[in-house]
Amino acid sequence: MDGGISRTGWLAAAALVALLAAVLLVMGRPPICPCGTVSLWHGTVQSNQNSQQISDWYSFSHIIHGFIFYGVLRWLMPLRPLWVPLAIAIGIEGAWEIAENSPMIIDRYREVTMAFGYSGDSVLNSVSDTLFMVAGFLAASRMRWWATAVLALAFELFTLWAIRDNLTLNILMLVSPVEAVKQWQAGG
């Protein structure tokens, strides 16, 4: 089991999250939902507030990102202090959030996934997604590997049942879309 995160680690993590927010603002992403409200949870996938609020159905996927990053990075660097792989994980997650909010990826989501009206994330949502990843990373650092795997599978099955989408389908549809899956996700 890993030790805690040092003050240096927390400062590095905070600086990376602040850098992510700054880059997204420079890219023109809205700080909060353009609707003008801030909510802790937004549970309607096909709406203009999805990926705009603090948490939504895709928050589960970001927790799983943390599980995966912890497992891979601790395997690659088992002797480094925990904050080092955490900083790398935040960098990877931040890079994804920046890419995900680029016109190319936004258009790709609209074209091949169930995110028909997707317009990108608010900065609040992207930062929250990153913090959910951090929560998953830190949880994985305290759990046995098999408990982490069971929890990840439970999250995947729960969101598949609840919204017909999850991390696995999101990756599949982004990389190699399957029309039958798209139709099933749309309720057909």
C-alpha cells in the first residue's frame, strides 16, 4: 500500500489542474454551463447541461480512468513517491480534456456517438472530471487490485444499464463506430 501525498504532490496536482482550467478558458470553453446555473449532478444525457455541471453519468468513467492510471503508472514506476504518478495521471487526463474539447473531437462525438448535440464541456465539468479521476486514482491506491476491478466493472454495468453508455462503449464508438450500437444507444 502507498503512503500519502506530500505537500509537494498536492501543490503539483493543484498547479496542473489550474493549468488545465487556464488552457480551457484560453480555448474559449465556457467557465460554467451556458445556462447560467451550477448543479452538483445532472442526470439527463441528451440535454444542453450534460458535460456542463459538476457531475453527470460520465463521472463514473473518469473515476475508472483514475483506477487505470493508478494501475499502469504504479506498475511502470513502483518506487516513485505516489505524487509522481498522480501528477502524470493528471497530465494525461488534462491532455484528454483539452483534446476532447477541440473542434475535431467535438465533431467526432456528434458524428459517431450518442452525444448528438454535444458542444464540449464547461471548464467546471472538465476540472470536475479531472478531480473524479484523482479520486479514482487515490481510491485505487488504497484498495486491493481485485476490488478496484470489481468496482470498475460495477460502474461500467451500472451506466450501461442506466444510460446505454459507458467508458467501453465511448471508446469503441469514438475509435471504431458500430452503427448497431449507435442505434441501440439511441433507443432503437
